[in-house]
Amino acid sequence: MVQSAVLGFPRIGAQRELKKVTEAYWSGKATVEELFKVGKELREKNWKLQKDAGVDIIPSNDFSFYDQVLDHSLIFNVIPERYSKYNLPAIDTLFAMGRGLQRPATETSSAVDVTALEMVKWFDSNYHYVRPTFSKNVEFKLNSTKPVDEFLEAKALGIHTRPVLVGPVSYLYLGKADKDNLELEPITLLEKLLPVYAELLAKLKEAGADTVQIDEPVLVLDLPAEVQSAYKTAYEYLASETAPKLFLTTYFGDVRPNIDSIKGLPVAGVHADFVRVPEQLDDLVAALSPSQILSVGIVNGRNIWKTNFAKAIEFVNSAVAKVGAERVIVATSSSLLHTPVTLASEKKIPAEIKDWFSFATQKLAEVVTIAKAVTDGVESVSEELAANAKSILARETSSITNDAAVRERVGKITEDQARRKSPFAARLAAQKKALGIPLFPTTTIGSFPQTKDIRIFRNKFTKGEITAEEYEKFIEKEIESVVQFQEEVGLDVLVHGEPERNDMVQYFGEKLNGFVFTTNGWVQSYGSRYVRPPIVVGDVSRPGPMTVKESKFAQSITKKPMKGMLTGPVTCLRWSFPRDDISAKLQAQQLALALRDEVQDLEAAGVYVIQVDEPAIREGLPLRAGAERDDYVQWAVESFRLATSGVEDSTQIHSHFCYSDLDPNHIKALDADVVSIEFSKKDDPKYIQEFSEYPNHIGLGLFDIHSPRVPAKEEFVSRIADILKVYPQENLWVNPDCGLKTRGWTETRASLQNMVDAAKEFRAKYVASA
């Protein structure tokens, strides 16, 4: 019998219950008991949903109040002293590490002031994990039994689960040394960490767990020899009579370059992502022992398109032919964390298009159906197969997907369209003359706080409760307020604040042809930040201007330069659910042409600073070096340049990047006049050094916008001084890490004022010494 398995399920709740209770807890409107109650209810719903769907292998410990990797840091006591010294309750320590904490002293508690740990992208997804940070005196110990507790919680409901752990090699390799121990290579801590893993595994076995899913996703990366060899050390230690069976799990890529690290490991089986790399089947089968199980990740955990049952069943049958049905599991390719919870609540998507989709809940039925078809024959699920085939054919033949005019325009793209008229030095001279920007120019990344009033008015307009004219007047009033605020604080290059925008990708998708949108298709990005990715269903084009009206109005009410704010082609694509029937390159080119028209319209409207954000450009980078990565860099860079190169030298093009390990060479290739980069949680001075020879202008983000904490002016002064040790002052911009949408006005005002005051101090110092 071929079993079905799910590697993880969305923890946010169908109605974003986790976000609501978490933010209520942070604001003091919910108790810790209420927070834990909602968490327990969500776990129970998820387990029962999977059991009722007929899934054979159901995960536990895939739930987290913030991030599953951060959970492991608390479990194994990887808590830097700057957090542990406050002796906070475990849940508050978790949140302090994830988002920072600044709290004044009270009669019953001391003051707390601590920044968050670094947050980076989870491989090539838009999910962010909190990077494990290993201090000099880290002492591994079992600090929590969360995986055991949640296994027992499910067991009490009559549901036997497979607990999920991040494997020790991946956990260490994805971490970093703390600032007190920068020379440390975390993988060297493996022998100290393994006994604590073994202790946890023993407790899971005592609780009744027979198998544990051990996620080792770094096996799809280019690994140094010492990390490859660490697998043998780790798993020979962990596989013992006191531990459950271990199931090694990879996803998002190709394990073949690390196949020797897998061979001979004492694990019950191996899972691989065959949606991404079906070609790895033969090599992986050859690496297994005669008793090891192969988990076939064939239902896409990263996208929302229905699985083609005919192709999936054919592929699984080919695996069965190689190893036997008793050694095959049908599974999701990865955790379903990256997909919306359910399609059932979507009432506004056209029925024809909705029939093409499958969200997390629907994917449960897909793995069950494929497993049953392979076990009992296709006749046992003939109705499901017929309906699926009808949906697949309808999409393939739909006129919605193809726009001949768009394809023709893409075919006429030339190399010159992706080149600015002059080199940067000539452009800079023209921009200095036109814009009058001072030394150490200050700016923000785009968005300002999205207040309750903004959300209420947007909701009323969406529901038709107010007219377009009433909504427009409200938006103009908000823009006036934001512009006035920036002038009062003393910022040099302003933004309009984006009060009209719901999301930096969805907003543009709603104004472009080729997209559809969900009502409740939320996906966790980090912590309590959820997004509703648009879905690309057809060729993309721009029917008219998208941002010109608001940017032109904002520029008309100030004499300072106003930035037009756009989201770049690669980010629009990566932060949507893209098509899987045409290449990512073609989709990016279509988006680039639409944005090129918008950039030129902004310039024509008198907006001469234009920011085209590409935070996802690093996220899209193929995980391994080679021809695929080189090809991606070429077309991703060309797409950005195609979007931004149709302007005069005097128009200044900005871009923004955040929460990724960036390659300066890739940033340089974009040829933006100014780039702003998330930097506030980077502890290693080498990171500044990497950008020291960047030829254009750069703003290294000076405060963490994901934290409510307000840095003092002295912090900004210290940070800028550190940067100036290796970076020329004439090229440095001063800005936050990212947009301020999620922050409140009180902390925004205080943080920006301190930042501007620090910049003015350096400006006065360097102008006086010139």
C-alpha cells in the first residue's frame, strides 16, 4: 500500500486567527492564556482536517507562534545573553528574539531594550526565518519539550502524527556566529548539539512517536566538504534504539550533488522534491538501501495550480516500479505553509479560473487521490481523475492565458532598451544639478503606517459604500499629512506614503491585465505579517497609468524631490503565484514592459526620482551555482533594466533590497543610481566591506522596521560612523531598513527624527571640514 503524507500545514488559520490573537497579545489586549488557547485550537483543526481528508502521515510540531526555526533556538537554548538576561517567559523571549522588545521599567518589572535577531529568506521562498545566532558561550540544553507536547496533544485527540524537526546539520548551517564570536563556524558545534537532539528524540519515542521527520533542506545547496561529511556524524549518532525512526526530508531543489552525504545513512527513508527536480529520481533510488522508503514529493507545496493527476500518477508509478509499492509514499513537495489555507472561501474568483486552483486544504485530497490511484488502480478514483483532466484541459485551451499583442511586444525587445543613455558618473552630474540633494541625504523606503482609518476607508470603497471621489479626497488628505510630516522631520527626498496601496505587489496586480486575486488567500511571510499573493493567470499588460496620479499630486505640494514608488518585475513575479505553463523569464519581461511605461509616465508627470523595488531578486536566485543561476541573473537584471532605462540622465532611479544574503555583483549589474539595503541586523563588519567598492550610491538601512523599538540618535550616529570607516561619505544615503507600513505613528516619528538628526550631525561635520 502506498501511503500519503503532508510535510506541514499552514498554521495561520483560515481567518488569520493566529495573526489576530498574536497582535492582540503584543498590544496587551489578549492574555497569554488566550494566545495559547487559539494556538491549541488551530493545531486541533489542522490535525482533524488532515485526518478527515484521509492523509496517512500527518505532521506535528509544524505549528509556531512566530517561526519554526526560531522555535528550535528556544528548544535547544540557543538564546544570546542579551535576551536571556531579562528572564522573560519563554513566549516573550521568542517574540523578543523575533521582533525586538523595548519596554520601560514598572513597579514589578525591569526595563527591557533589545533588538531582534537577523531575519532572512527561507531558501528561495518569500517566507522569512529568524537566523540561529550562536554566542561565544552557547550552552546547548533541552530548554523546551514543545515537539513532545504537541505530539501528545494530537495523540489525545486520537491522531497519530509524525513530529517535524529541523535537522541538526541544517540548523547549524543556516545559523551564524554572534557578534561576540564572529570567527565561529556554527557547523563546528555539531558534536555539542547532538546529545540534546538525541535527548529530544528519546522523549518523542517515550511519548509514542514511531517516526520523526527530520528536515535537512540544505542538502539542495552547494555544501562545503565539512558540512557534507557532517551528515554521517550526525545521523550515526542520532539513530539508536532510544530514538524513533528518522525520515530525512529535503525540498526546493536537487539533492544529487550531495547524494554521497545521503548514501548509507541509518534513516528509514528519504523525501525529495520531484516537482522541482523530477530528474533526480534514478540517482536517489540508487542511493537508497533495499529497506529504505522513498517519499515522492509530487503535489506542489509552493504554488496553487491543480496537480495534473495523470502525470503525477505516471511519475509515482515509475518510482513504484523501481522500489516497490511498500517503499513509496506520495507526499507534498514541501510544507504547505507557502500556500493559502483553503479555496472554499473564495467567492469572487471567476468560476472558470477558480477551477484551475488547489490551495492547502485541496492539496490534502490530491495526495490522497494519487496514493489511492497507485495502490488500488485508477479505476478506484475514476471520477476524480476525469474531473481533474477536464480542469487541466480547460486551462491549457483557455483564451485567457494568451495575449498576442503582449507576445509580439516582448518579441521586439532590444538590448538598447535595457541600457541607460549615459554611464553613472554623467547621470550623477545631471541629477545633482536637477535635484539639489545634500550630503548624507535622508529618505524612507516608501510606505508609512497604514492606520485603522486607512483600512476602514479602503474597505468602504471596495464594498461600494463610498464613491471614488470621496475615496480619492481621503487619499489626498492622507498624502498631504505624510508629506507635511516628512518636511517637519527634515527628510530630504520624500515619498507619498502609499495610503492607497494594500500591498506592494497586489496593488499593481489589480491594475494590470493577467492577474486574479483572492479574498482570503493569506500566506505567512514572517511573524504576524501575512500577504495575499496575486495569481498570474494570463499574459501581463498595463491598460493605463497605475501610480501617476498620486505621485504627481504629492510632488505638487512640496518643493523637495518626491519619489515615485514602484515594485520591480522580478518581485511582482516572485511575490505572486506565477504561471507554470510559461517561463519565469517571459513573465518577467511582460511585467518589465508594463513597468517601463509607468516609469516613463511618472517622469513625464514631473516625478524625477523613481524607486523600483526588487527585494525578491535574490530570493529568485537558483539555489546552486551553474548555468541555471547564470541564466537567471542575466534575465532578472535585464528585466529590471528594461523597466528603468527609458528615462533621462537627470531622472534618478532607486531600488531597494531586504532580508536576503545579497551579492554586490548582482546589485551592481542593475545599474540603479541609488540602492537601499536592509542592514540594521547585520553584525559582521565584512558585510559593509563587501559593498565598499560599489560604484553608485547606497543606503544601508539603519533601523529595523519590523520591530516597534525606537533607536536613540546615538545609535544612528554610531552605526553611520562604522559604515564610514569603509564607505565613502559622498555616496552614502541614510534610510530605514524597509517600508514603515506595519509600524505605528509614534515610533515612526521618533525613529525618523533621530535618524535625520544623526544625518544632519554628519552633514555639518563633513561640510565644515570640506
